[in-house]
Amino acid sequence: MKALIIDDHPIFSDGLRLLLRTLGIAQDIETCTDSTQALHLLQHQAFDLILMDLHMPVLDGYAATAKIRQWQTQQHQS
């Protein structure tokens, strides 16, 4: 499984990455420290699982989720 972790706290992201690997949930794991980085990455890669902090600077998780859903809807309609 390919996973993406989006969180502005590196210690939390690192711990979550270790947990996902240890439990065998995902081995291929990318991390981003903000939603704008994640949106750029998502335009070029697909992920099976996205774990995102809802409270982040620049673009919060709620707005980022809405953009991701809108982008995915447009991709499936094409």
C-alpha cells in the first residue's frame, strides 16, 4: 500500500510512518509538511491512503481535502 502523511509536526509524521511500517499497513510512505506540497505531489502520484492533519498553516486539512476531492472528480470525468 502506498501512503501519504500530511502534517506540519515532523515528530508525529515520523512516528506515524514507523507505526504504518511496523504494522505492515504500508511500506511506501511519502510525507509532506503542508497541504500545498501535498497537492503538488498528488498531481503526479496516486496514493492508497492519505492521512492529513486538519489544523495546518497556509491551507488547512478541510480545504485541502475539498481540493483533492474536486481534482479527483475532474480526473474521473475526463
